[in-house]
Amino acid sequence: MTLILLALLLWAAGWTLNATLANGPARQSRAVHLAVPLIFGITLIAMWELITRGADVPTVILPPPSDIATTFGNNLPMLWADFVQTILKGALSGYIIGNGAAFLTALLIDRSDYLRRGLLPLGNFMAALPIVGTAPILVMWFGFGWQSKAAVVVLMVYFPMLVNTVAGLSETTGMQRDLMKTYAASWSQTLTALRLPAALPFIFNGLKITTTLALVGAIVAEFFGSPTQGLGFRISTSIGQLDLALVWAAIVTAALAGTAFYGLVSLLEKRATFWHASQRKH
């Protein structure tokens, strides 16, 4: 009970500190923007530790963060091999292929109203396909290696990227397009000088959305067949062995990879669209 009360006091202290920083005179500084989520995350982890210890929660239900950290450290080589198999081979390759194919398809759709009317409804149909139904089929087609996971990721990221790119290419106004016509600009010149820069915020929005979809798709696909490596394989087998600490260690690995992946895309977005209103500091 003492540890639970300590957890509640810690939550009150963290909340007060964050409220003070968020409403203080330096609330717009970069240090405060980094400190607020960091304090919030540390507070949640500390409360998790104190509550699971104080309430004697069985480790098969919810292990404390210290046990997860110990398991994570003791299994770094195995988790690294799982990371390479799932993230670098399955998720990243499918992410690149799926987003690249969606971008090229968006350019074709932009050139043809016939393709716009035919492919967009088909893409909507593909996006509605449940992963639990398509993943076993793709595993049978492409085998138990990373190729089948990449195929699942392609299906998951293709339509969101397609929709965002098509919307971005339509972002320019009629007056801007007419101005390019007065300069006798070709379609490719108009694309590179006007429409593609205007579409970049939409394209990066699609890239950020598909970062998480790619990771989820690759991990879930491994539940339906994989070699003896992979984060999805590790999670499913560890649950069967009631090794919840290792399950959470694999989840932490996936979360860290997803956060880094999303952060990298966001950094590229800031560099490429620094001129856009969404990137300006107020």
C-alpha cells in the first residue's frame, strides 16, 4: 500500500511539474517541448514499477519495468536478430516498395481521368482487406521468409500513400496552373516546379502514417508463419511460454524502432518543407 501511495504522489508531482513548465514563460522553448513528454513518460514508468510491486501483480499478467529492462539487456543479440528480420528486411523493404509504387500510381492517375475512376475504388477495396485474411495467403505465396512480410506491408501502406499523393497533386490552384501554361511549361515541368513541391506536405503525411502501418503489418504477418526469428515470432512464442518479460522486451524493441522511424521521416519533412506554414515557428 505504501508503494501505491508513493505512486500517486509521484503522479501528482509529475503533473504539477509538467503543468508549470507547459504554462510557464519558457513554454515555447525547445527544452520545455522535450522535457514535458520526457517527464510524463518517466512518471508513467515509475508508477508502473511502484504499482506492480506494491500490489504484487503476477509477472505473467504484467511484469514491472525493471524486469523488462533486465530481460531486454540479457537478450540483446536475439532481439537485434529479430529487429533485422522484422524491421530491416520485412517492414523497411515493404515500406519502400509500397510507397514507391503508390507514388508512381498517383502520377499515372494524375495523367488519366480513366485511371482515377478505376484505380482509386480498387485501392479502397485493397485497403479494406483484413490483414488476418491476407497474411496467411501471402505467406503461402511467398514462403515463410521476410518476402511474405514485405508483401503484407506493401498492401497496408499502398492505399494511404496513394490517397495522400493524389490529394497533394491536386493542391495547386487553377490560377497557378494557368500561369504555368502561359509559360508554355510541359506537364513534367509543371510537376517538378509547381505541383510536386505543393504536394510534399501530403506526401510526407502519407509517409508518416505508413511508418506505423509497416511495422504493425510486418509483426502481425509473422504470427502466421515465419522462421525462428522476428519480433512477431518472438511475441507469439513467448506468450505461449508465459514469458511476459520477453514479450514486453520485443514490444519495446518494436516501439523504439517505430519511434526512430517516425522521427526520421519527420526530420526529413522539416528539411524538405521548411517553407510550408505547418513548419513555421509561431
